[in-house]
Amino acid sequence: MKKLILLLLFIPIVCFGQEVELPALRLSNNFSKPNRVLKTTISDESLFKQNYNNTDFTLDYVIRYHFYTSIDLSAGENQLISMDGTKFNLSSENAVDLTDEIISLISGMYLGKKEFNKFIKQK
């Protein structure tokens, strides 16, 4: 019983400060990595639950589904890692601006342009 109590007390300490990943909702087989990764200093997942512009889609859904991107919360920096491993440092600080910035970046990529065009048609 004492071991169980110690374990329950220890778990929150171990988990505190670690990155939380919101996995991509779709994966691609066009590159060695099946998805992009958004690393963000934002730690509150609920900030990505806002609706994107004038759509019924949340920010995290747009990022994770339409643009094949997982979100790593509580990271040390704001950065997008593309499917080919290229890293892009991001200047935005909040969830809305980060979403706009990564959509702009991705729409300029070869596969991202196709994803963006499909997304625009669904908005």
C-alpha cells in the first residue's frame, strides 16, 4: 500500500513539464516522416480549441487534419518541422497567429499547396 501511495505521489512530479503531443489526425506516405510537427511553447491545449476564422473547424483540427501536423505543447520554442525534416522557426506567440503562420508556410510547400487548396474548398 505504501508503494502505491508513493507511486501516485511520484507520477505528477515526473509528468510535470513534459511535452504533450496532440497527434496528427491524418498521415501521409509521401515522405520518410508521415506528418509535420508543430512545436509550441503554448502549454494549454484549450487555446487550440478556438474556431479558425469564420469556420466550424477548431485551430487544432485544421492543423492536425487538414495539414497533417501533430502539435507538441510545452516545447522550448515555436517551430514547424516539415515532413522532409526542414525546421522553420516561428515568430507567432498565440494559437491563432501560429495557425495562420504555419498555414502560410505549408501552403508554400509542394504537398502543402495541394493540402491548402483542398482546405480552401472545404471552408
